[in-house]
Amino acid sequence: MKRTKKMIRNFIVFLLLIILTFYIIFKDQDISQILVIIDSGKKQFIAVGVICMLFYLSCEAINIGRTLKVLNEKSTFLKNLKYAFIGFFFSSITPAASGGQPMQVYFMHQDNISVANATLTLLINLSCVQIVTISLAMVSLLLNYQYLNVAMLWFLFIGIFLNLSALTLLFISIFSKRATKWLIKVAIKVLKFFRAKDIEKKQIRFQEELSQYQVSAIYIRSHKLVMLKTLLTTYAQFLVFYSISYWVYRTFGMTEYSIGKIITMQSVLYATVSGIPLPGAVGVSEGGFIAIFHQIYPEYMVSGAMLLNRGISFYLFVLLSLVVVVVSLLRGKKQEMVEENKGEETDTEKS
């Protein structure tokens, strides 16, 4: 119940952020004119953008399935796609995308996948995502620094620093037992300084979680080809995801800039906002898009482009993933009821 209440609170905050963001961005603009501009666009490129988003989620499903197979866990592509949608939804409505992976583990466990193997699978996937995000952003920065003002550059450096810090801590947790023990000691000292409750229980939990990460080191060393395939799939996943901005650009009949240029600009934007701990990076993503792409689009068109881009790459799939979550929860409850009835029938027969 506590977890459900927390998720509901997160969802309400998420909705309020959306309302506030769109109020700030569109308060001095004619919404009907923006919608007319979008409606007059080339619909085939909107369809390509939606397909790219489906490809993005399918790549995550492929990565999940590949690792689970090596770990001798039974799963199907549709189930793996379900986990990808669930991760997308809960990452979107929680600060710093913190709810995505725990909920994916929960639903995997419901499908009889061990928590340890589910955690390992998602940990490997997260490591590859961080590597791809950072590397593409750093290359793209060299190609697009002239489009960034001082404020955007600072935000980009902060975003890269946060992602790099997360990746470093991840690798330390996986590969270094000595550093892991040191990290736990530092974390406990910080908790004591702030007089946190149940410090001993938290220390035990830290040790259990970080010891699970050590299993990843063994896996990675013995499955280097799988790791390479996962990393390459993740590169394809994010390049196609970033290309959505190009198909939005083409929707408005524009052809001056190449797909490579638009992809690298979107890569810079993603790295800038991904480290900011807001649900779905709502607000900063919209503002960042306008700040970076205002030199690409005419002034009267950039707000419409932002609306369409976020509509395809985020809001539409938040709604679709919500449907997947609700259906999965209802099926889970139905399965629990069936198992309970079977248990009651067995007890009756015994008596």
C-alpha cells in the first residue's frame, strides 16, 4: 500500500509538472495556430517517428531477452517488450528514473524470473545505456558547441558529470570489492551525520545489493560477446531514438540539415536533461529543445516542433505504457486469485 501511494503521489507530481511546463511555454502563444502547423505537416514522417520509438523499446526487449537466455531464464519477446514498456512508464513518473528498474524486477519476478538474474540483466543494460549516452554526447558536443549558449553548456557539463558519476559508481560496485566496502562506509557515515533511522538495517541492505553487483563481474568476464552485442544494440537503439527529432524536422517540410546533424543535437539535449532528477525530465526537456533547436526552426514553428517531438518520443508512449502496466497488474491479480483458489481446493481435498 505504501508503494502504491508513493507511485500515485509521483504520478500526480508528474501531471502537475506537465501542466506547469505547458502553461509557461504556451501562455503567450496561440495554441490553435501551433496545432494547425502540426496538422499541416507530412504525416508519413510522424509515422516514421512512432516506428522509431517502437524500435527503441524493442531494442531494450532484445537486450533483456539476450541476457535472460544466457542466464537460463525462460522468457519471450512479448514479455521482454512488456518489461521495456513497464520500465519506460515508471522511469517517466519517478525522479531520476528511479522507479523503472525496481518495477521491472517486480514484474519479472511475477513471471518466475529470479530477482538476482532480473537485477543482473537490468544492471548490464543500464551500464550500456550510460556508456552510449556519455560517448555520443561527448562526440556530439564537439560538432554542435556553436548551437549552445553558456547556460546550456553548463547544464550539458553537469548532465555528463552526473551520468559519468553514475557509471563510475556502477563499475566500482561491480568490479572492486575493496572500493565497494569503502563506499558502504562513506554512505553509513553520511546517514549517521544526518541522523537517519535504522542505519544497521540500511547497512545490511547496501551490502546485500552491492554483493549482487559482484556477480556481474563474473558474468561480464565470461560473456564478453554478449556484452558487446548488448552495447552495439544499445548504440542502434539510441541513434534511432535520437533520429525522431529528424523525422519531426522533416514533418514540417524542412531539409536544410542532415539526419546526422539533428541526431547529434538531440544527443546533446538528452545528455543535458537526463541527469536532472525530475520525473521524465518534464520541463527541462521541453525548454532544452527550444533552446537548442530554435536556430534550426523558424521562431513561429519551434514550439510546435517541440510539442510534436515530445508527443512522439515521450507522452504518447507514457500513455501506451500505462495501458501495459494496468493490463499486467490485472493479469497478475487474476493469476494470484487462481492460485489461491487452487490452494483452497487442495486444502479441502486433504481435509
